[in-house]
Amino acid sequence: MTVDRRRSFAVWGMVAAIACACTDEVPAPAWRITRTAVMPLSSLPSPSWSAADVVTAPRFDGRLAVLQASVDRGGALTVWLLVTGEMAGRTKPALVVGWPGQATRAVPLTAWLTPLEWRSGDVVELTVPQMAPSTSSLVVRVGIEDAGRRWSVQGGGRAVHDGLVDVAVAVPVGLLGDNPVGATDDPPGTLEVRRRAGPILIDGALDEPDWQRAPSFTLVPWKAGAPVSQATVVRLLWDETSLYLAFDVDDDDPHSPYSRRDDPLYESEALEIFIDADGDGDVYVELQCAPTNVHFDAAFSGGPRQHMDTAWDAPFITATVPREDGGVPGYRQEWRIPVTALKGIPVGEPRAGARWRANIFRLERRRQGERVTSTEASALSPPERSDFHALDRFGTLRFTDRR
């Protein structure tokens, strides 16, 4: 056995030990790396790529190529990546995966392995749990991003969508006709909101198991082609009385000059949610929090921007803490919103099966010294015009009983 193969098995043994010790309902992504491209990597159908497939595989920034994807009956998606270039200087790469018409997930490639140690010719296998396809999906969209920037795609002759490439998926016989776990007909801009199973302490730590299991969504540019230099990942949870939000924000310069409630936070940096739960385009609310933990809230009636009422207050609670993991600078922000304080909420909601129209935004102001030099905005569902109150462009929060 070569040193490289012994090293591969040692890495896999360590990962397996960690995975077996995990008792969460949703398992963590499973990793494996090998120095030999033809070596079977798992109990899934053996990788079947050929030399021609390697040549024509789409490449991301000339560094990683996606060789193959497969989904099993348990709803686990496995993607095989070939290292084709130097990974040095890529500080926080993440695999972005999603089914057409559904929200994408960003899975950090630095979870248990170190991409800086990967060498050209290495094959990396990543299995993402609970990624069952929709009833019409035979392709998965795959991309790589680093610090919120999607890597460019070269070659492959595949359809490309905002840095994501369509990759054919090997599917077990009969799976698509079996109503697989997780199958939905969600349109783009839909985020699954799961019911919390345990207590949530609003402290900004985001270390509860519920947060670790919650589906995530990386906010996208507010319009096609707009820049987003720093990533924002959001998660949501619910119970019968509250809506919970978690933001994980890359930000090398969080700032806001405002210190009083209902100051115009939107003129600086802020995280925001708009909720028009019943989707009637009439009554809706806007809640914001600055990186300094200052709040803004307003209610509207009669349509977009009509009859703004800033005297209305939603007693939502937030906590903002800096990230201290030694990686990309940034902060985490955690919210709890009492549902009874909101407006336009259908009777008996939230509940499993409910769908609320909503949008989530981040405003980022780049600056030199104290002078703002540019503005970036990202969203759950891009409004595609300079108006966050574009109710017709809101996304969807889909409430489920999954925990």
C-alpha cells in the first residue's frame, strides 16, 4: 500500500469516526478523497467516468472539475470532483448544489479536509444528505464559490446558470416515481422553514442542533449581474408563536452610524426581512437590524410603500456577535420574531404546510475610511429592480414539520 493510499484511508477513518459520533437527525456531509481516480469510493454505484469524460468535464476557475453526480434512495446526493489546478489562495471554497427551481445549498469544502493540501489529480467525493430530487429532476446544478463569488465555468458544453452548471444525475431505477423524501415543486426563491425541536437561545452563537440541521440559503445578487463580494447565509425555524432567523455574514467592515430604533438603517448596512404572509399585496411588514443590533420596523397597507407606519413596533429580539473562528471576518445575527405581533398573518399560522410570501435582504456598503464607495445588495428572491418593496418578486417561506 502506498503512502498516499494509507493517508487517504487514514483521513477517511477519521471522518467516519466523527460521523459515527454525530447523533443529529440530519447527518453531516460525508467526505472521501483518493489519489487514484479509478478507485471505487463508496457503496454507491461505482464512478463510471472515462478519460473522455475527464477531458470534457466542466471546470471551475480551472481548478476543480465536476465528474459525476448520483443520488441514492435515501435522498443523499454525491458529487465527485477532480482537482485540476492549484488550490492555494482559495480561503473558503464551498460546493453549491441545488435542484432546478429550488434553493441552493452551500457546503463548505473546508469542513473536515483542507483544500490547500489537494493536488492535481486528486478525486474528492462529497455526499450531501437530504438532497432528494424533485419528481422531474434528472440534473443537479453544481457550482463553487469563495467568499460569496461564484467561480467561473469553463468547457463541458453544459447549461450554465449564474455560475452553476447542469450535471446529469445517476438515479436508482424507480426513484423518481416513488415520491422521494424532500420532493417539492418549489419555485426559485423558496426556503424550507423547519419546526424547532429544542430550545433556541437568542445569543448569536447559532450552536443549537436545530440551526445545524436547518436548510441554508446563500443570498443572491438583487439583480442579474450585480456584484456581491461578501456572502450572506440565512436559515429559518419556526414554532407556534415565533419565527427564528439566523444570518451568517461575511463582512470585513461591519458598520452603521445609526443608534436609535427606527433610524433609517436602510441608508447604511442592514439585514432585512419583508413579510406579506398571505401574499395579497396589501398589508405587509418590514423588519431590519443593523450590525450594531439597532432595529427598524414598519407596517404598510394598501400596497407597496403605501401608508408606512413606523409607530408600529414588532417586539423582535436579536443578538449580534462577531465570528471568531479565524476564517473570513464577519458576524452572526440571530432573531426571534413573535408572530402575534405581525400583520396580515392567516389565522392558525404558522403551521406545517403553510407558505408565506416574504423576501430577505442584505445591504452592504463598501467604504474607504468613513466614505462609502459602493453599495451591494443581495436577496432571497431578486427584485430585479431598485425597489425592495417589489411584492410581486417576493420569495416563499415553506413551513414543514421536519426537524
